Amino acid sequence: THHPLDVPPALFQLRPVTMSTAPTLQAIRYTRGSLQLLDQLKLPGETVFMDVKDCDACWTMIRDMNVRGAPAIAIAAALALAVELDAVRVSLETAGAVAEFVATKLDHLFTSRPTAVNLGEAVHRLKASASACAAAGVPGADAAEKIITECEAMLADDVAANRAIGKFGADALCAAVGKPSGTPLRVLTHCNTGSLATAGYGTALGVVRALRDGNLLEHIYCNETRPYNQGARLTAYEIAFEKMPGTLICDSAAASLMKQGKVDAVVVGADRVADNGDTANKIGTYNLAVSCAYHGVPFFVAAPVSTLDPSTKHGDDIEIEDRPATEITHVRGVRVAADGIDVWNPSFDVTPGSLISGIITEKGVVQKTSCGSFEVGKFVASHSAGTVLKTDTVPKTNGMKVPNGFYAMDTTSVLGYCASKPSIAHALGGKEGHKHWSAKEVGDGNINFVYIVSCSNSGKSVVVKQGLPFVRVVGESWPLSQERVRYEATALQLAFGYCPKHVPEVFLFDQQMSVIAMRFLEPPHIILRGGIMAGATYPLLAAHVGEYLATTLFGSSAIAVGCDASRSARQAFGANEAMCGLSEQVIFTEPYAVAANNKWTSPQLDFDAAALRGDDSLKAAVALLKNKFVTDTASLLHGDLHTGSIMCTRTSTFVIDHEFAFYGPMGFDVGAFLANLLLAYFSQDGLEKRSPGGGDRSSNRAWLLGCVVTMWRVFEKRFTELWDARGVGEGDAGVTPGSVYAGENNKEALRAAQKRYLANILVDSLGYAGAKMTRRVVGIAHVADLEAITDPDVKAVCERAALRCARRLVLEADKLTSIEDVTAVAESSRAFV
């Protein structure tokens, strides 16, 4: 059957074109008793379907590569068996006769392409099924029907499996690349792994299709794939047919393309995957993997579980097919190579598992263990049995829902993890220095674990932060979504774009492992809270934080980007529901109710805690703050800006730990930092008395109140400057559009708008500061500043002063018209100490 190239109606299945579905090619046509295979040797010049009458014809088509691709080979062989078995079934009176027929035909088909493990798996499964029918003594007709039905099911099952591979693969590539959420990727692939190599949709090319369907594909590059040019003839054909943004390159150009930074990830197919992850695939795959390792590009394999072969322990045991010399020496029957030259033409090469970032299947992604190796057999066994994979690193999560391939790291396993990630290994000076690496856990927060991984040989270090599926300070009784890590990574990357002087660079975001790897802030950088408790002062801190708040809050606001872009950005980022829900619970609810999480200095503050629960005016004001927290989406916030999420020296300041990031009211971030300065202020009296050598801290108190004033003044000034420079949009766009506010005639109107806007931010900031201070005294997760005061009576006096100040900030926020009014409230609240 022949169709012109420009209109191949039978070559694809046409479905309504939507965001998730586009026309896809089809290489196999089957109805009961009839099989046609697309002759891929004639593509792209001609579109010809070949009739397959029996298994012998199919054997020849597989051997001659009219049909190719491990999944398609297995399905073609099975369907050829179904066609021939349907034709002779009436002569096979017993199940034993059917089993003998099936075994003979399949054993012959297997010899056509022995490297393709899918074919071997199909042969084994169908022979076993036929033998089972014979052992059960079922009638021959029933046995034949069962085998034919199983063969036909392989066609539908393969399409479903490929779509699952696509979904898992798209997520895996986005996570490995670590770009901000929603950023389209540039992907390179090799050979043909699409609809022409499978029953439909494809494996590696299915991953590309899934990215395309999710608006996450910027560009797809395909290698020509010498010597048979499957990439040029077939993959390029599929890309062009579906109008994907694609480019064909020579095999030898891939490394140069990576060097130019034009490849975010590589995904290829597989013909066989050994137990240790070594992967046989089209010749040239190994070259790609080596180039990826050198350039720090994630390299993934995509294949169905049927391609995984745990019985083959490593790649050296994989049989590699040698192809005819003429495939290299001749083109369309014309010799193009010198006579007398020897030829080596292996069809496949084997890529070591150590070079592979992950193996994408329809059951999930096979990840490396903490030692940096694959255990394919365990993955296959766990999914064959329908159980959760258990390893010695998994039990820490006690069966809680975690991403596929996740394990909780410790100071030993984190080293193997880093060795498996080229971007981290590169930041540490190279994987070859692995024996000189060490790790220590330094997290002092309430949510995550933080490791510093260092190389004694290179002197380089990296921060590796992992989010577990529960609140660290509570434990597994309080589950917490690991999606928060994606939010944190995205927020960090966006904040770095707005304010690179005060935000560390992110090297890697790994969604499956809930890991962020970022720049290590070298000594003498320390956590700000620890420095304040030790009595240190930082002359540039307040100005730096004011700059950070102004640039990040303005940069992500509708004033800066326009109303439409702001809505789109909020939708793309998401709501960070789990972390926002946690904030709503511990800040706005529990401190004013009887709650198991609450704790305070008892019995000294028992009356104060009870008074909060009966303070109707305060609770009403906090309800309004909570409502604004939920409904105001002005800017992308840090979400938990306390002195434990800032690292500094006397000359530098960096903001870290963005896991609570969300679009919310600007005053929430400003207020959080104010609250922590004020809590530190009230702790100074107790820290003075903590030991006989505590010393006078009056200068520290003065510095902390000075930080309150300076931070706000810098924030106010820089926010206004940014607004003047970027906030007056053209025409009717933006919060302050040019049609209303541009020009000298409208300067005063703009100033009035800015003044009122900033005044509202200050009011919100004071309210949120008071709410934050209250929860840090009577709710869950107190601040170390106050907790370090060992005398409970002294501690309670300091905490009571903080509560007194907090209440006034919430109830009098609209009456405190200047930042100096705030410091006056703090001083008067401390007067009772």
C-alpha cells in the first residue's frame, strides 16, 4: 500500500489537537488476521506499508531493519505470530499443538535481532502462556484465542506505557535541569525512539512529546545517527510532521552544541538495560553520554520495564550485533568508501550506568542508590510485585508518600549522591576527587536537613539541602509535602535573578530526591541569629536586607511586570499550599487556641497564654491579617524571613531557605524580619544575665533598633527608585500606567500613589511582625535567642515584654506612622523588664 509523502493519511492516528494531544505517527497497522508494517527503509522519501503474512516474513523485515526499535520489534513479532496463528488455528486441535507451534515460531523470530531484550521478553512470556494452556489441558481453540489476545494486548499496552514514560520523563528532565518551574527545555536525542519505533507515542521521543504537550519544550535536536541515519530519516520526519521546534545535527556536532550551552538534557532509548544500569543502545550513544558527563548535562535513558534485564549483570554480557560492512561503505547501492578498507560496524554500544542520570520507565524512574549505582533488579522486582521498593536508606520515611526513587540521605549517603550529579561534582572540583569529600549536617531550621559537602583536596564546598516528607521539628506525625522543595528552588532562582548580591546561586534542583544544591557561603559567613546571640553586630546588614526586600518584592510585583504578567507568574509558580497552610496554622490560629503544638515558659507565662485566648480585640485583628495573608498576592515572598535564614559577615549578607515562598502581601516578609530583630532586642537582657561574663549589651540593643530603622528606610527609598525607573508602564498597562501617571504633570499623582502604597506596606508589616512575635513565644518552634536564656524567670520577663510589644504592633499598626514610632514602642515595652 503506497501513499504520497506529502499526504500520508494512514501513517498517523489523527485526534483533536489540544494542549495534551497532537497528531502522532503510526508504524504498525493491525486488525485480526491482518498486519502491515511501515517500511522505514523508504522514509522519508516514500511512505510504504508492507503486508506481513507470517512469521518468516516478519523475521526478514526485522533482520533487514524495515521495522526497528526494540518495542516495535517485539510487537511486530507478536502480531505476526497472531496473524499466522489465526490462519492455522483450526488445524491445531490441542493446546499442546498450539504451544509447539508458538514455540517454534517464536524461537525463529528471536534470532532476527537478539540484542533487543523486548523481543526476548515477549518470546519468553508468550511461550510460557502457551505452555500453561497445554499443562491445563484447555481446548486448542481456546489456547489459540488466548495467545492471539495476549499478542493484541501488547499493542495497546505499549502506547499506554509510552505515555507514562513520557510523563515520568518530562518531570525527571525538568527536575534534573533545575531551571525555574515552567521554563521550556532544549533536549537532544539519538536514533529514533518515537512512534516509528514503538506502537505509538514513543519512549525517549515520547518524553519530548510530553514536554511539548506541557509547553515545556523550547527545542529538540536529533542526531543523524550514522550509519543507518535513523535520526535523519525517521526522528527528523516525526519532528517535522508534528511541527515541533527541531534541528537535525551530525553525530559529531553534539559535543560542540553542548559546549555552546544549547543542550539542557539528553534522552535516548535502549535495547537492553543490565542490572547495574549499563545500557545497550544505538551506536553513538556512549559518545553522547561521555560528552554529557564532561559538560554537566543530565543524560537519561527511556525504556519500558520490558527492556530492563536484571539477569544480565553488566554491559559486558550484552551480545552486540555486527551489521554488514555495506551499511558504511555504500549509499543506495553505490560504493563511497575506498576499496580494500576493513570495516567494523557494531549496531550498538554500551553506555556505563555511571554516566546515566536516571532510567525512565512506565513505572517510574530508576534512580541511583546512595553509592551512585543502579539496582535495576530491585526496581523490576518491586514493580512486578506491586510493592514499595525497600532499601537500607528508605525506612526513614516509614512508607510515607515520597517521589519515586527518593531516599532520605545522611552524611554518608549524601557523598554518593553528589558523585552521581555532574553539576555538584564539578562544583566540588571534579568527581575524581570523591575520596577527599566529607559531609556534615548543619541545619538549624525546623523543616529540612542541610549538608555541607566539602573536598579537602580542592578546597571547594557545596550546600546540599533535602526536604523530608514531614516537619523535622515534630517528626513523621506531621506530614509535609515535598513539593515545597520545588517552590523553594524556583523562588531561589527568581530571587537570584532580582538580587544576585544577596542570594546564593543554585547549581541543581532534583525533584525526585527533593534536593537543592547551591553555593556554599564560605567562612566567615555564619547564620545571623548565631552571630547576634554571640554579641556580634553587622554594620551593613540592615541596608542589605532592605535592598533584598525592595528588589525582590518590587521585581515580582504587578507594578514591575504588569497585571497580566503578574497573573501568569502566580499561576506558573503555584500556591505552595502545604507551606502556606502550615503558616496559617502556626501563626494565625494555634497561638489563640488550645493546641497541642503550643508551648511556653510555664508556669511563668501561663496567665499570658490564657490572656491571648481571651483577647477578643487581638483575635479580631489577627483574623484580618490572616485574611490578607490568604487573599493578597502582591509579590513573590520569601515567606519565612527570620534571622536563621540569613547568612552574613560584616561586609556581606545572603538570604537563604525560601521553602515557604508564595505570592502574598509584601508586609509579611518585611514584618517577619522586623519581628526577628525585635525578638533579638528583647532577648538581650536575658543574654546579659545568662552567665557571670555575659557583659553589658546596651550597644547591641541600640544596634538592633537601628537595624529596624535603617532596613525600612532603605527599603522605602529603593522601592520608590525602582518604581520611578520601571513602574510606569506604557499606555494602559500596569498598576501605574503611563496614560495616567507619565510626565511631569502627573509627578505629584505618582508620588501620592507611592506614598500611600508604602504606608500600607508599613501597616501590614507591623501587624505581621506582632503576629510572628506572638507565635515565637507561645506557639511551636521558638527562637534560639530567647531559648538560650537558661533562667526561666528571666526568660519569662523578656518574653512577656516581647508579647507586650507584639500586641501593640498588631492593634496600633495604623497609628504608628513612622518607623521611629515602632522603636519607641519596643523601648517602652522593655521598660517593664
